[in-house]
Amino acid sequence: MSLITKDQCLVEIASHLSEAFSTFSNEAIKLGALLMRSREPVSRECYDKLRKQCMVEVQAFEEYLNRKEEIFAHLNVESRTP
């Protein structure tokens, strides 16, 4: 793989990392908003919305972590994740 191709690949991976983090950030904001609205006893419907939003947030964060690991692997650097 040429250096230019390797650099382009790294730019693409970094872009995917940025997108994944933006998605995670947006989902975390949505979850925070749901939590702020649920200060009173939580109805079943509200609980279901919170649960679904938590799952979406976790999936977005996992995607971010996967992209980060992909960058580390591309750079031949060991991850700092335990």
C-alpha cells in the first residue's frame, strides 16, 4: 500500500470516527432530554422510550469505539482501552 493510499485511508477512517462521535453525542443529548422530562414517576411508555434511547446511545458509542480501534490498528498503535 502506498503512502498516499494509506493517508487517504486514514482520512476516511478519521471521518467515520468523527461521524460516529457526532451520532453518539446527539443520542446522549436526546437521552438527557428524556431524563429531564421524567422527573416524576416514570410511566411504562416513558420507561420504554428511555430504554430504547439508552440502547441507541450504547450502539452509537460502540460504533465510535470501533472506529477508534480501527484507527489505532491502521497506525499500528496499541489501544489505551483496558
